[in-house]
Amino acid sequence: MDAAPILSQIAELLARHGLEVVMIGNAAAALQGAPVTTIDIDFLFRKTPANLKKLKAIAAELEAVILAPYYPVSGLFRVSRDTDSLQLDFMSVVDGVRSFEGLRKRAMPVPFGGSRILVAALADIIKSKKAAGRPRDLAVLEVLEKTLEQTADRTQGKAGSSPERD
């Protein structure tokens, strides 16, 4: 399945409505080369009345519904669309992430269509999964850490290369 069209649509809606988010979780890790799968796309956002209004507008344009969390203190808002099983999770709190600002500063912009989505750094995703400690998060840690290591090796290789050697 090619996720680019839906990610382009989501990026455009986020930009148009001004909802500041950072993608985190397996979808964000996959965008950085990790061989992982997921059924949803997770985002960290600030839970304010204005942002909840923006989230409702985005859900309406997607012809989706917002499911309130079973436990209101969780700060999770799930945007769900039955026609294609689209599932977007917007969280105000993510285990292992101290602040939205810090996560955003370390995130990288990934272009989709004419817009972009900020994607959490792989190191932050790993930290979050370790802090959550759920079996499904712990199960992917080795893969994510290996991907991070390989990414670092490639980056160091590029930095250490010279025109004469390449």
C-alpha cells in the first residue's frame, strides 16, 4: 500500500488548519527506514481548546469521526474513518517525551505533496517506546536501534568522505 497520497492529504490539512503536530511511533520510524508496520499514525500535539477545534475541522474534512478516549486523562483523540480504516491518533502526552517543544526541535520535516509533516527523531521514538514499556513497543526496539545505528553509520560515512576517495 502506498501511504503517500493519504500522508499528502494529512500534511495539507494540518498546514491549512495550523495544527502543530509531530509524528511519532512506528509510522514515523518507517519514514526513517525502519522495517516496521503499523495500523495507525501517531501524533503529539498540544491539547488546547483551539487545537481541539482544529482537530474537529480536520476530522470533518476527512469524513472521519473523533473517538474520545476511554480514559479522559489519557489525552488521546483517535480520528477514525471506516471506509478505508484510516486511524490517526493525536496524543497530548507521550511516554518518555518531556515537552512538545523539545520533540519538535529535534524533529525533521518530511515533504508530502506541497506540505510537510514534522517527524520525530528516531532516538526520541526509541526513548518513548522504552518508557512506555508495553510488549508491542519493546518488541520493535531492537529493529529501531539497529536502524538508528545504521543511519548514524551512513551519516558518519558521508561526513568522513572526501572527493578524492569517492
